[in-house]
Amino acid sequence: MDLFTQKEKILSVSEITNSVKKTLEKSFGGIKIVGEISNFKAHFSGHWYFTLKDANAQINCTMWKGNNSRVRFTPEDGMKIIVSGNISVYPPRGSYQIDVRSMKADGVGELQAAYERLKQRLSDEGLFDVDTKKAITRLPKKIGIVTAIDSAAFRDMVSVAERRFPLVELIVASSRVQGDGAAENIAKNIKVLDAQGVDTIIIGRGGGSLEDLWAFNEEIVARTIFDAKTPIISGVGHEIDFTIADFVSDLRAPTPTASMELATPNKDDILKYITDFKVNSLTNVNSIITNFKDEIFGIISSYGFKSHDFIINNNMQSLDNFLFRIENGINQKIINSKSELSLLSNNVESYNVEKVLKRGYTLIEQNSKIITRAKDFDKSKETKIKFYDKEIEIT
């Protein structure tokens, strides 16, 4: 065939991109890649976008919300990880990327480094500060427990509560304490118990590796503990294990069993306190009674108390003297008052008009007024002269 007559096949951009997409996705499905995280971004939609790189190359990665919810740590730039997923092509940009299905730290060293980074960041924010810690209730009525209900740790906590303080009510929010979604489940149950008004919340599980305990190193658990209004005791792992939850909690217990011991009083101590209080109270009361008896006996034995008749008689005589003085004072006051009243009566009587007229005096009246001075008398006016026995009118 003549090469010049052969029809040349021309592909569009979309066609070649789709062809590459199919080839790559078919050839590189279910792969695992190790690399270092760079440019990590958690989108508000819940999806993660980042770059995975080594010394010589890099590749873009996307991890959708449904997949990244199962990751047991918070990815950060510089962390070395292993991802599983598929190669995919993003046609609008003509770029290929890894569609990440799962992610884990590349060894315990990287997980420990992630732990240290989160611990430092939360410490800088003040989540571990002593002055934010809440006091643990000394005599709790209700204790909430966040742990796996079928675990040995839970059975140990129940046993301790029954032995130390059987009056307390235990409310259990059974939780996943390991694996996918454990951190979110723990945080949710803390919120549930916090809203129920329990006196104390215990979060815990038995021992395990760093990966086994990782749910208690998650940021979502740390912030939920910090925001809770109820005091929280953490009892995670063994005595040598320290998680982020231990640092944020109001009190850290070395084991789950120890956490219940810290949350409850010992009934034997309470009974001993009551017994001691009873004995001390009786002793104090008897001492007070004895002291009062001695004081009363001293008073009875005193000279003054034995001579009470003499004291009473003297006081009665003094009382009689006071009464006599009061009576004399009242009588004298009455006599004086009568004398004063008589003088006043005589003075009033001397001003009696009838008696004055009877003595030969007269009253001259003009215009209904008594004329007491000659200058006020008017000869032209009608005059009324009043004698003791008669009135005369002069016109």
C-alpha cells in the first residue's frame, strides 16, 4: 500500500487522554506505594488532597471522605506513609494521580513521630494545662464508662466498683477501642455520657502496641475530652503507656483498674470514718457534760449559792424600798397637782363676767362690741348697757 494514500488517524485530546486513562487504570490497580507526604490539605468536603514524593519524583494523591475516615492518625507534611489504591487519570487536567483507598504509617517510627507532633501541637494550644483540669467528684452517684463492654478491662472496672463503692451506678457506652472508626466512636460516646449528667467519665482499654492504642492518640478524641464538662479519667493500656488522651484528661490512671479506684471512694474507709466520728463525738459530748457538771457543782458549793435566802431577802427589802419611794413620789405629785389645779381654778373664776357684774360693774355694748375705752364710745349710736340684773337700750 502506498504510504501517501494511507489515511492518517488523528486523535482528539479527550480520546488520547481516555486511552491513557484506561491503560493506566487497568495496568496499575491495587498497588501499594511508599513515600513522604507533601502539601497535605483536608478539604471542607472531607476529602484529602496531597502529594506523595521521594528523592526523585512525586505524584498527586486523592483520598475520598469515605476512605480517609478509617485512617487512625492525622496525616502531616513530612510523614512517611504507605498507601494502597489505584492509578487514575483526571481528564480535565490531563494528569494522573493515585486514588488512595487506605493509608498507614511506614513503621512504628513514623507513627511515633506523628504522636509527638500532635502532642506538641495540642500542648502549645493549652489542652494539657493544669489549670484547665476539673476536680474528680469524691462521692460519685453515677460513673460513665467508655470502653468495650466485652473486654477484660471493663470486667475489672466493674469488679473494683462493686468492691470499693457498691452504691455507685455505672453507665456504659460500649465503644470500639481499636481499628477503623474507633476514635470517632469514642468521641461520640464521651459526648453522650457528658450530656447525661454523670459525675465522672472513665475512658480506657487494656494494653497493646502503639497501633492498638492509636484511637486514644487521635485529635478528635483529645478535643472531645477537653471540651467535656464532666471530669474525665483516662486509663489506657499499661503503666508505661502514655496516650494523648492521658495528657488531656483531668486525671490519668496507669491502668483501667486503677482508673476505677481513682473514681470511687473505698467503702471501708468511709465506714472507718463514720466509726471514728461516732467515737470522737461521744468523747467530745461526754467531755462537755463533765465540764458543765464541774462548773455547776462549783456554783452550788459556793457561799453565795448557800446563802441564797439571805440574798433573796435583801433583794426583796431593796425592792420594797424602791416601791415605797415610788409611791411617795406619786402621792407628792398628786398633792402638788391638786394645789396647782385649785389656783388655776380660782384664777379662772375671778374672770367670770357674772360675778364682776354682781359686784356693781356694767358692760357697754355698741354694734355688738364691748366698749372698754371712752374714746371708743359714740353718742350717736344705739347703746346697750348690761347690769347684773337687767339690760337697758339707749337710742
